[in-house]
Amino acid sequence: MSARHLALLLSVAVAATLACSKTQDTAPERRIFGEPPVIQSVNTNFAVQDARAECDFTAVAYGLFCGLGGFSDVELQAGTGWTLVEDPVDHKPVVVHSDTPTSTPGVFINGDYTKFTFEVQAMDPNSTTGNNNILLVSSSFIAPESKIESSLVLFDDGSENQFPITQSSIIFEDCAADPCVCAQARYNITSGDEDKDNSLYTREFIVLNRTAPPFLTDCIMRELNVVGTTAKPHSRYEFKIEAVDRQGNLAVWPNNLVAETGDGRFACDGDSCACCMMHYQSQLTDLCSCLDEPGVLIPSQFPNGFCIDYLSVPSDQGGPGCTH
Ligand SMILES: [Ca+2]
Ligand SMILES: [Ca+2]
């Protein structure tokens, strides 16, 4: 068995990451025993550049502030949010508030991302009832600005397999057991395959704008059960579709799939102080950039709001001493 096939087999073992990296090599197609798989069709309409995700992160933000100081009277507000975006001209970070306040108090994150859905119809002449000779179907790509090839495994499992992936953000997101002390969340990732054992192998994969915060990644994992990667907007991706049988026979689809990623917009809407502090806690901005952002009322301690009353407390009084 060639090193390349071994790498593909190993990718099954490490399927928890749902993508493995391997160095490029050039193993030829060959037949060791039996016939190779037959790739019958590949869906070429596989890319959506402006898929949308929306998540209510109010519980996460509540847990963040409640956990910070044991504040039991945190009141998140409606508002115009706080989002850090990259200026398209000079690529410097810019703070953006939405034009209209949310109608509901809380923190709501949303964003656009590029979604690839690989759908490959494949069979093997050596398959018998109850004994599929196909070992795996994969989509391989070299990430932009990288020389490492990754292989995504496609499944014909009806999305039955669940791969738990730990959240990306350092702000804990599992607030089910104790709203004030959230725990690290794990999200169950699935292939996105609709029907099990119909010889249509499926895999969903997403690409986010590289400036997207980790909580958008988590939002998509939580709501849509899919993982992915980040890249510059309008990055070009090329995917090679292959199938391997249990004897190591390889079939390669003659045409690679090519697509460009979209803009990958992101916004944190609602309570502005909470949105800003989530960026700060994710090491995406400094603490004092949140000074005087409205929201996060804590009547017992900071009745005008955490970002107004606390961030301005001078350092000689034990506060952060932020000034404009
Ligand atoms: Ca075969
Ligand atoms: Ca299927």
C-alpha cells in the first residue's frame, strides 16, 4: 500500500478532526486486487458563497459577566451591537455598530460564510450485499497560501456519525447546567449526508472570513453541525475527488471542483458592551475600546452599565482606568 493510501486510511482513524493533513506525493493509479471503485457522478453545483448563520448568544454573554464577578443581577440590553471588521482598503480593524437597535435584549451573532457540499455517487463492482468494497470517498485540497494537502472524508451515513468538536472560542458556551458558570461546549459535527447507504457520499465543509471571530465558528458548529476553516475573502479552492476500495484501488474523478469563497461578513448585534467585551475576551480588541459602550446593566454594582461605570474606574481605585 502506498504512503498516500495509508494517509487516506489514517484519515478515517483521525476522523474526529474530519480533515487530515498530509504531504503531497504522486502515487499512480494501480490495481492490486479486484476492480477499482467507479465514481459515477459528482455534483458540480457545490458552492454557496453567502450562506447565513444566526445564533442567540445571550446565555453565553450572561454567563461571561455573571462569571466575571459573581454578579447575579446582570441585565443585557437591546442595542446596536459592536463588531470589529477589516477595512477593505487599508485592512485596519474598524468598529461597526448596526444602523438599527435590536428589538430584543441580548447578544445575537450572525454572519455569512462559504459552504461547500460535496456529493459523489460512487460504487464498486466488487461490492456485495452487506459488504461495500468502497473504503472511502474523499475530497482533497491544498489550502490557499499553504503547501499542505488536506483530505475531507465523505460519508454515506445519513449523518448518523457524530464527531464531537470542542468549541473554538475561549468564552465558555455550555450554560445549560449553571447559567452563571458556563462550561466548555462540544458540538456534534455530522457529514450532512441525507440518506444512508444510497451510494451518494456527502460532506459539508465551510470557509469563514479569516477575520471572523471564533464565536461565529462556534455558532455554525452549534446550529449546523459543520466545521471548516478560515481564509481571505475570494480565495480560490480546488478539490480533487477520489474513491478508494478496501484493496487500495483508487479512482480519481477527472475534473477538479473549483470555487472562490465569498466575502464572509460578520456582525455581533444587540448589547454593545457585551459584544465588545466578547471581542476583548477573545483577544480581538483591548479592554478600553469598550469604554462607554451602552449595555450590561448590573444595578447592584454598575447601574449605568459595566462598560460605563466599571471601565472608567481609575487604576489607583482598582479599576482598569480607561479614558478616551
Ligand atoms: Ca473494488
Ligand atoms: Ca447518502
